[in-house]
Amino acid sequence: MMSGEFDAKAASLAGLVEYQAGAVVSREVVKKPTGTVTVFAFDAGQGLSEHTAPFDALVYLLDGEAEITIGGKPVAAKAGDMVVMPANVPHALKAVERFKMLLVMIRG
């Protein structure tokens, strides 16, 4: 895209990533110094082990069902649910059934 051009269009977030057997697939939609927006697809049983992030993160489930553990407390989430993961609090995600999510990370 050339400088000054703008391509306005709508996109299905869930359609930006496809499920893959035994895998976690991600696609970065926005990457800026102030934050990122990423779409993920988790196959059933897949997940991300416990970790921390120095910034608040917002997860919005687009499809399926996940268990998100924040500070040792499990949170059940399904399509249409939003979960905020606070900065510096350990969290983990596991696909109860395959799921897709939007992750918004705000740096600052």
C-alpha cells in the first residue's frame, strides 16, 4: 500500500485464522508500539502454559469454549465472552473445545 492510500473494508475476525489439528494458529492484525491485535485459533486440548505479560490484555472469544486461568482461578469462557487479563498476573489458556479468540494487548 502506498503512503496516503486507505483501504476501508470489513472483515470477519473468525475468518482470519483456520483451525489446524493439534495446533495453535495466530495472525497479527495490528502491530503498533502502543499495542497489538491478534487472532488465534486453538484446536481442542491445545493451550498456552502459564505466563505473565507486562501489559493488560483483553481476550474476546469468537468461537468455541476455553478455560482461562488468571492468578490460579479458572474462568470458563465461550463465544461472545470477554475476559481481561491484568498485567503481571500469571495466566494460562486451554481449549475445552476448539476456540478462536481476539487478543488485544495495550502497552502502557
